[in-house]
Amino acid sequence: MKFRGFIYPTIGTLLLLCAWEAAGRNGMLGRTFPALSQVLRVFEDGPRGALLVRSTIATLGSAAEGFTTGALLGAAVAVLAHLVPPLRRGLDRMAVLVNALPVIALAPVLIITAGREGTPAALASVPVFFLLYTSTGVGLRGASERLEMMLLTLGASPWQRLTKFQAIAALPQVVTGMKVAAGSSMIGAIVGEWFGAPSGLGVVVLNSMENYQIPLLWATVIVIATITLSSYGLLTLGERAVRRRIGECDA
């Protein structure tokens, strides 16, 4: 079964890539859809390949900064809401409001406050904050009531119950939130780069569109998709390991 779970997606991916090459060579989808081989030649071209490397490093830096900031803030605010229940309703509304704000509306404010170079990381942190706030809160509230009552009977303080039991029980949900947030941080960083950042994959996307450099545009999209899928896959493995470990501890 494990072999089938690996071979079927691989075959499907290869068929998709072959269809891409055939459609591009035959011009089935127009001039804006080049063959895959033409797109891959961008990576072999020295100047354009170096541009993609520099841009990838810049975007990864902004995404990582936004991910870390948003995750820490989201988890911290969720813990605060859990420890002080009267604050929970207000903090829930605040998190929903922050997540509902359009990026286009946030960007000008962030440019003024964080600067053009800091805007990508700031925009990347917004969806991460909401996802980690939600997943951490759900995980903390989902801890076993029986074990919590036992700790309460034994005289454990709220902080002891949080650090010794609830935080550990919430780890699977937290990692799940991180898995979803990784892709959101990349999107936020790229969108933030559209508002005047000096470098990054978002800048390459804009410039290649304006100058009609279609193969470079598609090569950039491939880089973005590869990074997003890789981070999702790595965090999925981490999620499985955490769930397995937490399950063993519960047993």
C-alpha cells in the first residue's frame, strides 16, 4: 500500500509534465504557455539563474521572518486567551478582524510603518498569526477533561496545567496550523514584494510580466510552487511524528 501511495502520484506528476511539454510545443494554449523544456532552460541561463537564486533567498528570508513573528504572536495570544477566559471573546474577534482585512488595504499602512523592505515580512505574518492563534486555541481547549480534572484535584496551578499537560496535548494542532501557515507566509511575502521591495520572487514576477519574459515568469512560478510544496511536505512529516509521539504518551 505504501508503494502504491508513492507510485501513483509520481505517475500522475510525470503525465502532467508530459502534457505540459506537448501543449507548449504545439501552442495549444497560446504564446503565454511555453513548453516545459523552454522554461527549464531559464535555470541553465547564467544571469537569469543567478537572479532566481538571489530572489529566492530574499523571499525566503521575508517569509521566514513573517512566519516566525506571526507564529510566536499567534501562539502567545492564544495562550493569553486560554489563561484569561474573559479576554477570549475579544481576542477571537480581533484575530478574525485582522485576518479579514484585505492585503491591498494593509499594504499602504505597512509601507508607512514597516518600510518597503519590511512590508513583505509584515504581510507574511498576518495570516500566520491567525492560523496559529486558531490552531493553538483549539489544541489547548481540546485537552482531555479527565486528566485536567485530575491535575486540578492534585492542586496544579493554571500555569502548571498549561506547561505540563495542555501545551503538550495541543502540539498536534499547533503543527497542523504551522503546516498550513507555511504556504500562507510565502504568499504574503510575495504580495508584499509587489509594493516596492528591492528584490524577491514577487519582484521577478512583476518585471517578467511587464517585459513579457514568459519563460522567466513560469520558472519563477515553479520555484514558488516547489518551495511551498516542500515546506508543506516537511511539516506534514513533522505533524505525523508529533501525533505519533503524543499518541504514545497518551497510551
